[in-house]
Amino acid sequence: MAELQFFTGTMDSGKSTLALQTNHNHAARGRAGRIFVTQDRAGEGRLSSRLGLTHDALEVGPEFDFWGYVVSELTHGARIDYLICDEAQFYSPGQIDALAKVVDELQIDVFAFGILTDFRTQLFPGSARLVELADRMNVLQVEALCWCGKRATHNARTENGVMVVEGEVVVVGDVEQPDHDGDADVDVAYEVLCRQHHRRRLTAARAKAVSLAPEPLPFG
């Protein structure tokens, strides 16, 4: 029986690497699949991992119709055994519903990969719907670490080196030419932190700066 599986973890936990590996394993067994992605750091129509692996993919925009696409492909004679869906946190709840329909009505496996919560510690709508519908939810065992060495549980966003907890949910960071609201002067990056340091907004750079600060003068 086909399944809708959701693989999740923080940034740096190997989600995109696993997506590529999953595609390789199934393709090596003669299965035919399609790879989908949205908002990838490598640009439109590319699935990439931080290890440097990349693969062509179909870009999922806000209006993309998974059910219509798959039915059209099958109607025109294509074979589809599975779908790889990376950055699934950015999909709309309706698109997740369509993926569940593909599994149930067409018996096509769907492997979705994504982050649970955004930089504000709130669930992404797409991820929330996956938690509600997935046949299986898999938390990746490769644990990302906070700068302090503890297990990282939260994703933090920095703008020009300062951690922020407000702003647009979808802003791609870690790219060659950072861009935010059309302002190329804003350098957007992401970092994983433990809950304590996310609450304190204590990033690695800020922690280093604090540790290098001179000791306060003792009172007499």
C-alpha cells in the first residue's frame, strides 16, 4: 500500500540529503519518480543539500496542482511510482491534501521532507497539515547541534548578524546574493539553536562577542 511519509528535523539535520538518497534508492530499483521543491537555496527547479549534492526538480509555486499534474502525466502515458517533495513546509495545506489524495486514490508513494517550525517557533502551515495527515512521521536521527553543544531544536534567523523573531515567514538565506524585500543590503542567514539560547536570542556570533568582552570592573 502506498504511504504519505513525512521526514522532519531542524536545519542541518540532512533532510535534503535524505531526499536525494531516497530518490536514488528507489530509482536504482527501477521505480519511476518525480522530484518537487520550492524556495531551495540553489534556485528555482533545483534540489540541493549543504553537502553539495544537487538534482533537477519541479518547482512548486503557490498555485501548483499536484493532483492535476500527476493525473495529466499518467493520462499521457507516463509512469509515476513515487514523489519526492522537499521543502514541504512551504507547501500550502491544500497542496498537502492533494498529495494525500495522490497516495489514496492513485497508490503513489509520497515522501515529504521539511522543517516543522519557523524562526518564530510556530508551525509552518504545510508541516502542520503533514503532521495531521501523514501515515508515518519520521524525525531525522542526525541531530543538529547548537553552538553550545546541546541538541538544536529551533531555527533562528539573523539579519545583518542580528537575530530576529518577526518578519516574513518565507525568506531564503544562505545564498550568494542575499535579498530581503528587494534590499540587497540585508544579509539574511539562518542558524540552529537550543531552546534556551533561542529564547535568549544568543547566537554563536553574539555568544562569542560576549565572551570576548572585558570583565566588568569590581566594585570597591
